[in-house]
Amino acid sequence: MSTEHSSDREKPPYPTTPDGRYFVHKGRLWRCSDPTLDPEQRSRLVRQLMAARRDVAAARRAGDDDAVADARRRVHAAKVALGERGPTWWDDAPDYNRYLVKNTPYASWWREWASAGG
């Protein structure tokens, strides 16, 4: 799940953990894109990701299972390149991608965020 978390926005679309590694959607942590990616590279990868997602939808509508599988492989490859899947872009903590935030070290931050009206 690619999201923009740039400083030119007032508020990100989803709350982001203080370390910037995850955003929270429906109580679950999702890994953010690698912030060290060059903006042009990131933009290119996001375009590839979105095109692959459109291709998944089109292939599903057409009932073409091989095209669906190919498009899903391209979605995965783009997400790995963005740092949202595969090896983490940090090396000092475990990966909590897709964990319920309440079951991670981010639980107290999440409770505080939610109680503040998040």
C-alpha cells in the first residue's frame, strides 16, 4: 500500500508510526515505502505499481488467469522495489508488517494517538 507522506501535505491519509516505518489502516501496520529512494525512482516505481494494479483488474475482468498472475508478479516486484515488501529498509528492529498494531511495540503509541482524537 503505497502512500505519500511528504511534508507538503497537512496530514497524511493514515497515521504513520513515529519512526516512519509503518502507517496504520484498520488497526494493522503496513510498511511504508523506503524514504531514502530518489524521488524520480520512487515516482517511476509508483507508476509501475499502479499500472500493474490496473492490469490485475483488467485481466480479472477478462477472465485471463495467466495475465492476472503476471500482473500480480509485477505488483509484487514494484512493492519490493519500493521497500514495502521483502527485506526491510532498516536493520535495527524486526518487521511488524501486517501485524495488528495492538500486538506490537507500537501499541502504546497507537493508544495515545487514538485517545488524542487521531
